[in-house]
Amino acid sequence: MLQLVDSGVKLAGDIILIAAAGEETDSCGAKRFVRDFGGKLPEIAGVVITEPTAFEVVTAHRGMLWLKVKTRGKTAHGSTPQLGINAIGSMKALLTELENYKIDVEPHRLLGGCSMSINTISGGREINVVPDECSIGIDIRTLPGQNHREIIDDFEKIFASLKDGNPEFEASVSIVREVGALEIDNNCDFVREFCSAVGAGGTRAVGFTTDGPHFISLGAPVVIFGPGKSDVCHKPNEYIDIADVEKAVEYYKNIILKFLA
């Protein structure tokens, strides 16, 4: 953007740069931008999310449903565990059930099925105290049109079944975060022109989630396009090549000029 300004080129419209906080946690920046400016903006040609796609044009991705599941018990001294109810033991029973749980949803033509991964666990306060609480964090990636409430219902049915077998079993589930899936019409003018600007022969879908769905309410197509490889994200060796950053600069200038020159 600075290079274009310095070049003196006259543009036929405005470019809005959104440096949005919270993409990894709660999308607070994207939500606030849409809330504060969504009704005040002129017509928007399109939105570009600069996530790492190895310079492939992405127009569809899965949604996100993060759940926190708690099991509850009763504390007792570690030397008399029979006087308590061990919440970690209850969680063990639940985890065993979840090993066989499959989310019942028709696979998407581009995105396949949805996924579920249990990624955090916490329980117990002291080694000599029977724990009265244990919790897990579950990352579920969902499909366009999928009803998140149905997944919650499944969990509650599992809880009820475990309680039938053990009256001391107690559990609850709550939503930590949810984002819808994204699916943009590949034949719309913006996507076709965008692909032309970057020399892409087509678009693709990815399994991860972005802030993109929050911008749909602006009434413009959303594409994901950027430097870097998604398969190294959140790994110890996460990186981006400087050459790709420089290549991205040229791509983004071409995109801006394609729509605004």
C-alpha cells in the first residue's frame, strides 16, 4: 500500500487495512470492525484475508466449534478415596466414550467431513486430594450449514448414558468459541478477477478457519490468499520465507491495481 502511494498512482477507490486482534482466540478485532463500521462503508469490491495459503486462492473453509467439557466429583483425602468422587475418573469414562463418537454429518463436496480433536485437559489441585473437577478442551471443525446445537445435544446424550450406568457421574458442556464455515461462489466477478490478477487457474478449500466469515455481513465476497505454508502453522519450526513476503507484495499490488486502477 505504501509503495502504491509513493508511486503516485491514482486509484478509483479506497483500500482498508484491518489489523485485527484476536484471530487465534475470539475474533474480537474482526467483530468490532464489522460492528463499528459495517453500516458506514461504501460498496466493497471484496475482502482479502491474508492467511498463509502458499499463494493459492481459497474460497471455502470449515467452521469452528470449541467446547469445554467439565466432569464434577467430590473432594476427599487422598488416603480415603472411597469417600470422594474422582472427577478425573469420570473424565476417563467420558474420554473412552468419545473415542467411538463420530459426528453425524453428510460430507461436504469440497471440505469432506468435520473433525474433532481433544487438545487440552486439566484436573486436580493437590496430589493428596481427590479432585472434584476435571475439564477438557475440544476443537471441532464444522461444515457449511452444519447445526452446532446438534453436536451439543450429542454430548448431552453421552452424559445421560454414562449417568445411567453410574449415578455419581456429572458433566456439563459449554461453548468457548464458534465461527461459521465459509463458502464463496467461485463464479462471482470478484473471485474470477482476483484469480486473473494472481494468475491462479482456480480456487481451493482448506480445513482451517479464519476471520473470513465475520466479514460476510459486509455484503462482499471473501477470499483467503497469502504467503506461507499452512502445514507449518502452530509447529515449533513455524516460519515464512522472506522471498515469499516479497512475492506477496507484488501480488497484493497487482490485486489492488486490478480493482482500483
